[in-house]
Amino acid sequence: MSTQTPTNPKTEQKQAYEAKVEAQLDKLNAQIDELKAKAEQAKADAAAEYHGNLEELYAKRDAARHKLEELQKAGEDAWTEIQAGFEKAWNDLIQAFDKAGKKFQ
């Protein structure tokens, strides 16, 4: 007779969501690093604009990371509330990234 702990659907949903978000953040981080490399190659007048955009991206990335950490620490019942805050931070980050990417293509 085996005694398996039943899996909680909320726990599984939360873990899947966290894994998805972590992967998205990792991918975006790599893309930000690519922009940074381009900024380092830019002419002096454009470099300041690149760096300003990078600072904004880093701030928004850090805000999204902070919201993810809150989400990870949240209990199963509270995480859906925190998810809305994360989604806003994530959307802000994506918009800033898209804006920066379009400027420097």
C-alpha cells in the first residue's frame, strides 16, 4: 500500500506559472544584455540614450523580479492577488523593452 500525497491543483498551477515567468525573465535578461552590447558599440551621442533606456529597463526588470519574489513567497490563496501586480510590472517591462528595441534597430 503506497501513501501518496495528493497534489494540489493550485500548487501545481502556481509552480507552472512561476516556472514560465522565470523562463521569460531569463530570456528577456539575455535580450537586455544584447541591447547593452549594442549600447557599448554606439557612437558617443547615441550611447547616452542607450544607457538611459537600459537604466529604465533594469529598473523595470528589477520591479518585475521583486513581484515574482512576492509571488513565490505568497501562500496558495494569496498568490492570485499578487499575480495581478506582477502582470502589470511584466507588461511595463515588455513595453519599455519594445520601445528601446525599436529605437535602436
